[in-house]
Amino acid sequence: MIGKIKVVLGKENEITEWMDLVKQINDQFPGLKTKEEIEKHREEVLLFMSRHEAYCVKMDHKIVGEILFSRKHNKICFLGVAKEYRRNGIARDLLLEAMVTMDRTQDITVSTFCEDDENGAAARALYKKLGFVEGKNTEEFGYPCQILVLHPKVVFKPGHNY
């Protein structure tokens, strides 16, 4: 078990360290198999960082968890945690931090593994625990996926006629 988890903005000067984690876990992500795909992802990460849409968690001065998200599309784009740091709440804390900055009056989406794909069991369980529900099946990077959706929170105001 680890101590308190601190989620921080990903910084462009940490791109090498960020990509070290990506390379460590890339075997679990379609679209991150080749050197060219990883280089393209690096450029995308820098873009997310420039928009403050990249968060990470550090332990022992190294990045052990990262998330990319789009406020414009209200979408979680990438979420990864180093294998030896999983099951410590890092992915949950990254997701919650990102969702705080997103528009909760609109659906938030994430594309993840299909239900019968063992690669996505832990991710799907986390998303569902946070309230995401199954959406349509799709394909990304030539791999079957499913969209999960977190519907908007409805806030009832006292005295308002509904």
C-alpha cells in the first residue's frame, strides 16, 4: 500500500519520463505497438500538456500513472498506471481529477476494451464503479472497443418548478 496520492499536471519538460511509462505499458494498448505510433503519441502528449489536459502521479520521483483527457470532447483519451503500482487508487485519482475539470452537464466518454477482453477487466471495473455505463461498440487502431459513458449529474435546486 502506498501513502497519499498526489495528482499533478504533466509538464512538457517531463516528456521523456512520461514516455518511459508509456513504453513500459504499451503492450496493453492498441495503437502503441510500433516506434512510429509511440512517436505520434509523444507528439499528442505534448499537445495535451500544452492545454493542461495531462495529469500524472509520481512515486519516488518517477511517473507511475498518467491520464490524457479532452475538455473539448469531454473524453478520457488515455489512462495508464505502471504495473507495480496498480491497485493503489492511482487510476481512480487520476480519473477523478480529470473529471473535475470536465463539463459534468454533458456526457463524459471513454473508449476501452470490450467486455469479453481480459485486457480491460480492471479498467472496465473502475469505470463502472465511477458510474460509467456501456455504450456502443466501436473499433480503434483496428481493435474492437466499447465506448463507456458517464451521464451528466442532475442537480435539483430547491424552489425550482420541474
